[in-house]
Amino acid sequence: MSHTATASGEAELTDSWLALEPGADPVERARTLRRAHETFTEAGTVPRPVRAVVADSWRRSVRAGVGPDGTASVELMDGDLGAYRAEHPLSRVMPLFRELLGTFAADGEHLLAVCDAHGRLLWVEGHPATRRRAGRMNFVPGARWSESAVGTNAPGTAVAVGRPVQVFAAEHFIRRVQPWTCAAAPVHDPRTGRVLGAVDITGGDGLAHPHSLGFVQAVARAAESQLALLAPELPGPETAELTALGRDEALLSTGGRRVRLSRRHSEIVVLLAHHPEGLTGDELLCALYENETVPAVTLRAELARLRGILGPGRLASRPYRLTMPVDCDAAVVERRLRAGAVTGAATVYAGPLLPGSQAPAVVRLRRRLADGLRAALISCGDPDLLADWGHAPWGEDDLDVWRALAAVRPTAATRSRLAALEAELAAPAPG
């Protein structure tokens, strides 16, 4: 059954888009879209009202500022894309995706696509002619197909709502995507339940059958089962994961146990993770305390309490060091920046390193990490990454980032925010 809109429906949708002003109320814009979409008909049937999942997605799309003539931007290219794909958990189930969907895609002149949790396409494979057609709308590896970037589409909407989604023809938010039909299902981490990304099948009207969605959902569940079987190959119980970005109290996960550390213990573990070779007592004192008169016994008491939390044999002395490998999220950001994977680094960055810490060494690490990432964002000039930083609490007053964003995406809202920041900068200080 074809879900392609009739010619009259397409014309009315076009007229409705043209009538929408960029500054119009998002809800009213969505209502206008809904009225236009309700004129679409299937061959020989009465008008079909827009589905709730699509209407909700349209509202999110207009609130994100997506326009009907927009296009996806390519964020990851060449080595950046390769490095990010190699680290991504879904790389481990790509052979399964190809086995289950590859032949189906090639024989049906469809595409198999896999995206990350932010809607960035990591793999796009399938029929060569279909790939060339899709390439003309930037449906290519490295392109961002999140709802906030290109509006309603199966992979972007699936990761946004966390459940399988099928999008037919004119249900797509962007005009140039409306000849296509796609079905996608999110893939979850079997350990944590978080969304890792989505697997998608994209093509023409041949995918309009409801079985397409069930097929993709079954493939996603098979991938989750495969990831669960591969779990022993993931970091073992003696490898600790340290989450310290955007948090004053770090989380330490090891051996199936998750512990929230105190502020001082968070600082100690972050510094020891950064210095796996270890630090002497004097070096730790200088790294942790601004006041050089703090006695060594104070530090030793903190270390004794931390040793009890970590468990026997995990904190050695002379020098003080962690005896287990620690994978810190701050270190992941640094590694990706060194590899040139700016998008991958920005994905992990959840905020400043232990933002409330005044420990001198932590302050230096925090500034170095933030300055390195923001410099890379400004240099690459990606509007979505710059917007993500500028709208985050740590970047809302970042004048350089807002100037860079205004240069590549000069929307009214961006120009207004930049003007306000420049006015604040030029205003004389009180008194």
C-alpha cells in the first residue's frame, strides 16, 4: 500500500509551508501542518489524519527552528568519522546488521543505516543507485539526522522518543525527504538501558508495509541480545569507570558497584586517574589544597577513608596510586580531541570537570579541558555543536562561541543573544 500523498495534498502542504513565518508560534505552525497533512489521501480511501507520533515530532521540529527546505549537515568526516565509529558500541553489532538487513536492503533497493544516540549517521549501506539518490539529500555517513537538525525522520525520531518509528513520505518534515519512507528502532545498552543509537531501513513505497517496522524492531532486539553476549569483552570488574564531568561528586563504577564519592574523594580519584604513575603525599597536598599550611595528617585521613570505600588493595601508597585501571570521562574527551574527533569529544562532554572544586590541580585540568574543546568547536565551525555549547549552562555567556555561531547560523535568536552579550561586555561596571 502506498502512503505517498496525492498531488492536491502535496500542493496544499507546499502552500502551508510557504504561509509559515519563521517567527510564528510553534504550536500554531504545527496545527497548520496538521491541517495540511490531513488532506493527504491514500489511493481510493478517505483522508487520513496525521498520526500522534508524527504530530508530536512536527511540534518538536518547529520548536527547534527546522525549516521545510533545510538539509542535513555533515559533522563527521574521514578520520574523525573513522575514529568515532571505531569507539562506538554499535560497531560490534554491524556484522549482525549486515547479515540480517544487508541483503534485504540491496535486493529491495533500500538502504541500511545506523545512527548514534544524537542522530548522527555512522553507517549507510545498500543499493548503489539508492545510495547516490540519498547522497543528494546528505543521507550519508557522518551527517546529523536528529529531529533538531532535520525534523521528523525515522532514525532521528526513534532516538528522540526511544521507541520504534515508521515515517511515511510526506510525514517527513523536510520537503526533499518526502519521496522516502523509513523505519527505525532504537538499540539500548543491555547493561544500563540507555539508547546507543538506532538501526534504520530507508527506501521508497516498498517499505510502507507495517511488517517493515516489525522487522527492524526484531533486528534491534537481536542486536541488544548480541551486545549482552559480548558483555564479558567489555571492561571487566577490575576496570573502574569514573564520571566527573558536570558533577561536583563523581560516580565511580567498578565490579558491578556504583559509588558516589564525596567532593574531596572525587578530587583525589580524578587526580590519581590522571596520574596513573602515582603522586607523592607532598604532590597531592599541593594539588588539592590552596592553603599550604594544611597538615599531611589531614590528607592521610582522607586517603584512609577513601581506601575503605574503594576496597582492599585498590589504593596503594609510596606513591599514592590506584591499582585498578580507571576510564575517566574527562580522559575520553582529551583522547578524542587529540585524535581530531571533535564531535565525539563534544558528545562525551557533560559539563566542566568537578565544577565546584577549588583544588588547584583540578582547576587547571578543568580549564585545559574546557578551553581545548571550545577552541576546537570554534575552529571546526559546526553550527549544531556551537549551538549545543552556547545553550548549555557553561556556554550561555561565552561571547566567542556566540560570535562563531552567528557567523555560521545568523538566525534572529542567535543575533539577539550575541547583541545582548556584547552590550553586557561594553556596559561600565557598577560603581
